[in-house]
Amino acid sequence: MRFHDLRHGYTTLLARQGAHPKVAAALLGHSSTAVTLEIYSHVTDDMKREAVERLAAVLPLARGVTQIPSRYQDGA
């Protein structure tokens, strides 16, 4: 791991904790949130799972769905 890789991890952790992209950019010294979002922040599987769970919690029709319809599964 390179020392510079810590910046990527730091940015991803900020995103995971819900930090606003402008705050992350300011902390990293970026003049644009585009650099922060496109290069330094990464989406983890946990972040994706949490986003889907939050969405399912507010969508009445999604409650009780236990399987992904076959048309949305890989290879279908």
C-alpha cells in the first residue's frame, strides 16, 4: 500500500459516514468535488447494501420482497 492510498481510504470513510462531498473536498484540499468524487471516493459493497435497505424501508411495495426477480439477476 502506498501512502497516497490512505487518501482514497480516508475519502471513502468520509463518504461512508455521510460527509458532504464539499466537506470532503475541502479536507483533502481539492478545488472541485468532481476530483474528490470521481478519483478518491469509492463505493463499497456495504454502502450499496445500506442504500438498498434504506430504499426498501421507504417503498411499501418493496417490503416483503425476499428474492431478486430473475430478469434482474446476473446472466439473465
